[in-house]
Amino acid sequence: MKPRIGTTLASTTDATTVVVVRWGEADVEVTCGGAPMVDAKGPEAGSTHPADPDQQDGTQMGKRYADPDLGVELLCTKAGTGTLAVGGVPLPLKDAKPLPASD
């Protein structure tokens, strides 16, 4: 699945929703809790899948999750219990940019 920037994706294992902020050229699958995420406005929205117990680290609302190597960045708009992953690899929280010194 290769979502467009601005697409809202919903988890099928918990309440997590994310907005695609950046997407590289790679065609990889976004998962949450071990199950594929779906377009929140698509026909699969509202479907449920069993969660993988090993992928239950949770997501935090308002935080960005990114993989700079793939060029993927997601903004969490609704928190949940599942772990966000791309291509089977968990997405880490994006580090905040340091502000310039105000000497």
C-alpha cells in the first residue's frame, strides 16, 4: 500500500489513527498491533483483526513516528495500544529539532 500524503489511516486492532505526513518511494505496508492499517474512509474502515501481543507498546497522540531511511513519517491523531510499524519494523518516535541558541 502506498498512501498519499494527508491520508488518514485507521488501525484494525485498536483506536489508533494516523495521518501520513511524508511517504517515500517505497511500497511498504503500515501496521498497528501487527495488523494492516486501512484508509479511515475506505470500505475496510471499522473492520477488526486480532492484535499481536508482542506489538503492544502503544502510540501517543500528537507525536510523529518516522523512519528516515524509508522517508516515512506519520502523525498520531488518536492514541491506542498497538505498535506502529512499516514493513514489519517498529517506527520510532521522531526526535524534536533542537532550537537555536538565544545567546
